[in-house]
Amino acid sequence: MSTETPASSHAYAAVIAQNPSGACGLKKANNIMDLSRELRPENGTKIGSWHPHHHDVREQEIDIYRLETEDEDASMKSPGEWIESWRNLECNMSPLAQKVLEYLQSPEPPVSNRWSEISNEVVSGIRQVPLTSPTLPPAEHTNAYLIGDDELILVDPATYELSERNKLEKILRGLLAQGMKLKAIVLTHHHFDHFGAAEWASKTFEAPIWAHEITQELLADKLSFTRKLQENDQINLGNDRSGRPFSLEVRFTPGHAPGHIVLCDTRPGSGAMIVGDMVAAVGTIIIDPEEGDMHRYIEELRRLRTLQPGCVFPAHGPPIGNGDAKFEQYIKHRLTREKMVLGALMDHGPALASELLDQAYADTPRHLYPLAERACLAHLIKLAADGKICLEDGRYRAT
């Protein structure tokens, strides 16, 4: 491979520094170890390019450079040591960093140095597979998850598209070829953008479908289930690739949907959670009062935060490295919006939810007002339950 820096149209690049002893430096971004993003170095060696295939198909390809350094910083490790730290749950690591470390560790260059991200494994044993789904914009994908190193579960296979199902099948068959076994398909809740490929996957891989009892009742005319998941249930996945017992604990978290569950990684040092639609990294979470409960939703966010979350894996968007901060952000946002709704009602006088949007949701584009109206109503119902407002003759008013 040439050591000259080829011309590139990319002003910025991902850069990894490596000293003569082979030790590399990574940076921590949102509690996930990654490569630095900086101006393309003048004297570095281009080792490849990265075309992310996750969440936002418009994200541009980025060139990757290896930069020689004389640094002997204590935080630097050999590629193998970094990968071992990741496997031991001592750090979370971006797919790009993993790919580059594997490249530097290999005595032979890869067949292709144009890498495309198909499956994310930021936390060892938890693979995120973004699949195009009919979800609410700006999100374009729902994440399926393949969790386990011995036995596997497939969480929320949502896609209705054949090409996306083929992608999922290819990844899953690759894991099965390594000796892993698919134990079950698990749904976090019943919304249409979470179960689109569940029946297909169940038949293709002869795997049962599990969900909370309420979710099973809501999907009884669409899917067949074999196990009801409830609070504190354990899903045993055998051992992880480092030989540690690997299991997930179920948390029943209604609020967004009545049968919603979260799966918590019980391995010491992980703290990872597969959170479905409790939070999102792309878009937001709608609480529709027809089936949602704003009061319960906020309480469940608070409860999840007390569990000392590590990396949080949402249904929409990339992994969130600092789960504690994300839950706190969502709690504060909902309570701030609640104050805005109450303030708008006090200024307006007795009103319907639709009459409060211009003030309470002034930061929301008007084409999203139908969704904002449902969220506003959810806040009004919570405020009424808290005794701060009341409903009279079909209109809400402050008490």
C-alpha cells in the first residue's frame, strides 16, 4: 500500500495515531471510544474510507488516516489490547474504531479498504442492525438487535422491505454459521414500526416470538406468541465471547405503549439497555393519550435512570453512550413542556389542546401540529390527574 497521501475531496478525516511500538490512541466521544475527526493530515497515510450505513443514509463517506507519532501516552494501547478491553466491557467502541484496529492488527491488508457499516456492536455482544421502516420522520430506520454470543435473541425486526430482510438474514446467518443459536424473537411493544418482519423471521429461522402480555393481546390477530415477558424476567443467553454469563433482565415500562418493555444487560460493567421507544437518538417520542400515559412514561424514565444505565440502544438512531444523561434530558424536556402547556392554558383560559399549540408548541413546525396536539393532550390529562387543572364542558381550565 502506498504511503503517500492521495488527493481527496474530503476536508475532514478520521485519524488514528500510532507510535513505533504499535500503540494507538483513541478519543472518548459521549462515552464511546472513537477516532478523532479533524482536518486531513498532510503527512498521514490513508488506510481506507468509511461509508456509514446507519440511521441517516445522507451521511457522507469519510477518509481514514494513520498518523505516525512518538507519543508514549499511558492511555495508548496496542490494537489487540483495545479490542480486548472492548470485549471485557471496559469500554464501548464505535464500529469505525473497531474496524481500524482490526485492520492495524492484521498482518495482511483487507480485500477492500472501503468499509461500510452494516452491523454496529458498540457494546460487545449487542449488535444494532438499522433497517428501513415505515416510522415517523425524521427517523427512517427502526433498529433490530441481535443480542448474545452463544444463544441469540432478535429484538424488534421491523422492516417490511425484502431488501432489508435480506440484509438482516445475511447478518443472522453469519452468526449462526459461527455456532450461535437463535433462541427467540422479542418485541419491545406493539407499534407497527417494530414488528413488520417478526412473522417472517419466526418462520424463516423457526424461532418463537416473545413479548409482554399486553403486547400479545394487541397483536393477537397478527402474530403467535409462546412466552409472556414480565417485570424481572430473565432471558438467559448462555455465555458471552469472554466466557461470562450473559442474560437480560426485563423491565416493564408502559407510558409510550401499554405493553412496552426494556431489556437490561446484567453483565457486570455493562449497564447497557435496549430501550425501544423510551428515548430516541433520531426524532422524538410521541405519547398519544389513546394508548399512552404521560405520568407513567415520566415515572418509568426516572426508574430507568436509577438503574445506572451505561450505553442505551434506542429503536431509532445510533447508540447513546451516556444513558443517564439521555434519560435526564428527556425528563427535563417533558417537565419543561408541561410548564409551557400549563402557562398557555392560564393565559388562554378554558381551552382545547389544539388552541394551545401556538404558544405551548411555538418551537414546533406547523406541519407537525397534529402530533403536537396529541402530545399536548397527554400533558393536559396528566395535569388534570395531578389536580393542577380540570376538565369542564369538554375544555380544560386551570384550577
